[in-house]
Amino acid sequence: MTEVVLFHHAQGLTPGVTAFADELRGDRFTVHTPDLYDGRTFDTLEAGLAYAEQIGVEDILDRGTRAVADSPAELVCIGFSLGVLPAQKLAQTRPGARGAVFVHSCVPSSMFGTWPSQVPVRIHAMEEDRLFTTEGDADAARALVDEAPDAELYLYPGDQHLFADSSLPSYDAEAAALLLDRTRTFLRSR
């Protein structure tokens, strides 16, 4: 069965992130949810981003790498927003990566080299999410779809950033259910 690592967003390892992982575990996938914040969670995205800035991107990437050090190489890497950073780094640089799912965010593949042709990637965001559309994520996602041989970008109606986290006010049940269904289908193919 497919082994997965799911990295949380800037508000931390919230109950909604854990619930998403539990849905995948219910389908018999092994899902690891490393806590990049050592137990801290934040009530707002702004507070979580401030903490992430305090830690620094390099430390977040290092924490993500260390979190999977003892895991099998054949992982599917999933990231929610900020968690896309370690997920994308691992998908691009870790030998044996089986796939990647980026939710709410995407960074240019050039940040970690070039996209490995054997690693499929799926990117999910809301079409009017201002963080996705105005901060370069949408452009990076489209470029990755053009670059990677097996890549798809899914845009959902709406404007919420963290729409897949059931513990946050931004949660969109319909979009999250479709994301979950598409992710299950993708994981079954891995």
C-alpha cells in the first residue's frame, strides 16, 4: 500500500489536517503527519506565517527532511500551503519519490532543481484564492504542469486559501470532498 507524508500548513498540525490524513488512513494508506512546529498551532494564518518566518524557510525544509529520514524512499509527498515547501523539495530531490500532491500552493520547480520526469504531481487550489493567484503560486503551478510529464492543476470554485482544513472557517466541504476523492484516486495509482 502507498506510503504518504502530509505536511501541514502555516497554522500548524491542526485537527483539520489530521482529519484529512485520517480519511486517507481509512482507505488503508499509511500516512505520516510530521509536526514541523513542535506542537504549536495558530488561530490565524497571519500568526502562523509570522512564526514560520521566525523559524525560517531553511529550517522548515530541514525539519521536513528530518521527519522522513527513517521512512521508505517510495513516498508520496503531500503539502498543504506552507507544507508544500518540504513536500516539493522531497518530491524533487529524494530518490524513489512516487508522487506529489500540492494543496493551496506551489513554488517554482527551479527552487529545488528540475522536476523529475518519473514523479507525477497534482496541484489543487481555489481559482480566486488571492494568495495562490497573486503571490506567484498560480504561475508556478502552470509552469510545473508544462514542465512535468505527468502533472495536473485542479482549480475549485471559490476564494478560500485553506479550504481543505475542516477545523478552520475557510473550510469548503464540497471542494474538500472533491480534493479528497481526487487524492485517493491518485494514491491508488501510485
